[in-house]
Amino acid sequence: MRPGTRLGIDVGRARIGVARCDPHAVLATPVETVQRAADGDADIRRIVEIATELEAIELVVGNPLSLSGSSTASTLDAVGFAERLAEAIRVPVRLVDERLSTVTAQQALRAAGRKAKAQRPVVDQAAAVVILQHAIDAERAAGAPPGVVVPSNEGS
């Protein structure tokens, strides 16, 4: 297992959930919900700030495929966001399968006693935790980083 803090990113249409893991890559925890920028790159800049502040070694972006594994409009949005993020940061950005991460996060919040309306501000962070925890657990089990690296023009 590679040591170092990683960020998990759950890309939604209105909000982006951000989670982090500890430097030993054992446990993912929520960080922040970033509002999706309607125009410009304020959301990208904020995630880069968080990654820099936490000295992240890589960013793990959830790739919302359909249950059958095919691409959807959300898939294209998340991949496009990951590509923009890869251009803006000097650490690797990885896309990992995130099927059902939001459903899992909602179930966990409901089990913790949060009503649906109270979940809205934190469900994106909880989904980012699910994505990141799955990625670090998969890396530990397989001995190799999960998902695929998003290429950037810098060649990092």
C-alpha cells in the first residue's frame, strides 16, 4: 500500500463531495461539500486548494457508470470534470467505478438517524467517503492502485 493522503471526489450536478484518508490510507473521512461552479473553475480551484493543504498524493474521482457498466450523462460529466481537474493539479487523478456509492451513503446516513432532508448537505461528502474507502480497500487487497489515471497535458 502506498503511503499518503488521498482525496475522494463525488461529482454531482449541483455539488461535489470531498473526502480524505489518513496518511496511512486506512480510513476515509468527509472533508467538505463544494458547490458546482455554473461557469468558470471555482470548484476546481477549491479542490486543488484542499488537495494542496492536505498534501494529497492523488485524487480519486468516482466514475458513475450505469449498473450494466455503460456510460451515462453523469459518466460524461464526471469524466469531463476529472479531465479538467487533471489539468489543474500536479498529482495523479484516477477514475474509479462508483456504482451505487450515493445509495450506499444515503443508507448509511439513514441508519445513523438522518432524515432525507437533513442528508442533502452531507450526502455528497458521504458518497465521496464511500468512493475513497472502496479505492483504498481495493488497493490494499490487490496491491495495485485502483481505476485508471486521467491523462493531463503536463504528462504527469
